[in-house]
Amino acid sequence: MTIPVTIVKRDGAIFEIPVDELVTGDIVILEAGKYIPADIRILEANNLLIDEAALTGESVPVEKNSEIILKEKLVLAEQTNMAFMSNFITNGRAVGIIVAIAVDSEIGKIAAAIFKTKQEKTLL
């Protein structure tokens, strides 16, 4: 089994590391054809399109950018300066900073909520 890797910039040098070694604050380089390894605030973007169907249900890739958003409490689909873990980059490149990993990511929160949900037995 192949361990997923991603490209990070640490101390001015660029490395390819396993995704399970990522930490909050890492600078990550994102490229088309790759899955997003964590929740990432986009700092630079070039023609970036991301397939968010698994997270938001959006049927077409969404354009992402590095613009600052001043509005608070946005739904995930409105967070155009964020790339979310497990989504797929269909086009472009970007550089971003990791803001959440694993269970702290948006997809991780969903998975944890599903895991916590108790299955109630019906009376039938």
C-alpha cells in the first residue's frame, strides 16, 4: 500500500513528506491531480479548481482564490479561500497554510459526528 505524500515548505526548503507527518502551520503546495491533505487557507492560487462534491455536494469543480473574506460564519461552499481535506484538485496550483488536520478538519468533524451517532432501534 502506498502512503500518500504531499509537498511542504519548511524553513525555506521544499520537501515531499507523508501526509500523516503534516502539522498545523505547515505551508503546503497544491497541484492538479492531487487530493487535499488537510484544511488549508489558500495564500496564493493560479487557476485553482477543486471538486468539493464529497463535502458540499457541489456537482462541478469550484474556483478557489486567496481573497480575504470579511463575512463571518460562512457555510463551507462560500469559503472560496479554503481548500478542504479529501477534496480533489482538478486544475491549477496553489500555496496555502494548514489550519486543521485529521479529526479537526471539516471532513473529520463530519466523520466524528457520524461515529458518535447512536443507531436507535425501532419498535417494529
